[in-house]
Amino acid sequence: MSLLPHPAPFTRFGEWLAAAEAAEPNDPNAMAVATATPDAAPSLRVVLLKAWDERGFVFYTNLDSQKGSELAANSQTHLNFHWKSLQRQVRIGGRAELVTDAEADAYFATRPRESQLGAWASLQSRPLPDRATFEARITEMAARFPSEVPRPPRWSGWRVVPERIEFWQARDGRWHEREVFWREADGWRFGLVYP
């Protein structure tokens, strides 16, 4: 095992994401997010990575959604990117923390108007009696915000601060290559694990 310069796993991630952006026809930034309830019942869904740097990996959501509620109660989470055309995966384990209001405001302002209105209209993860109810709420929000749409107070982003990052590359004979980086007090360490 070796101690590596701090940016090592992020440099690798940037290279792999760039390769995915060149190869994947749809949503190369799609990632599965795993959360758990306080009593350890797991939950998994796919979201889109919207920002990343050495601080972590960011996605946005309604804070009252199932994932938002679960992360508020238990910040431990895992992300998984799977790029089938490249036969690669990246697994990221760590804890989630809220982005700043300024970050959330800046990202929300870049969203299409329809998405902004949807963020106001959706009571995400709650029961919906019928589609017409949701569409009526969108119409109501469009009237409420005829021009600029502000960010809803319960809509923000989560940054997953990584403690462990694994890069998985498929190989013939299922002799896959698995490189693992993990954070220690003095920096990132690196090692291989069996496939």
C-alpha cells in the first residue's frame, strides 16, 4: 500500500468520466445513490452527477424526498457509476453533506424553467392521487412565478465527501482489475483488491 498525492483518485475519476462522456450515448453522469433508513433498510435510485471536485460529488434533490430524508438521518452513502460500453465502474463511499445555499442557488438558476417549476410543484416521494393533480400544481406555480423562478427552500444539493473510491475495469476471464483509494488522516492511500 502506498501514500499518494491528494488529487490522485480525482485525477483518475476525471479521466474515466471524460472517457464515458465520449463513449456513452445517454447520461454518462448517471450514478446510483444508496441510502438507508435509521433502522438500516436500504434504498437505491439513479440520479445525475451535477458537479465534482476534490471536496466531493454533488447531486440535487428535494430535501423532503426519500433520499433527502434518509441522508438527513444517516449521512453514510455510496455512489456507483456504471459505464457498460467501457466495462467500467466507479464505487464511492462516504458521507453526504448539504451544499451551500449559494451553490444551490447558482445551479438552480441554470435549470430549464420547466424543471424549476417542477421542483416547486412536486411533493417528491409522497403519494400522488393522479397525474392531473401534479399538472394542476405546475400550472399554479407557472402563474405564481411568471418570470424568474426562485429556488424552493426545501430543494438543495448533497455533496458526497468520499472516504473510499474504487475503480473497477472488466478483464477477460473475469480477471477484473480493482484499484482502491481510501482516505487516511495524512492523505489518500492506494491498493489493489482481488476481483
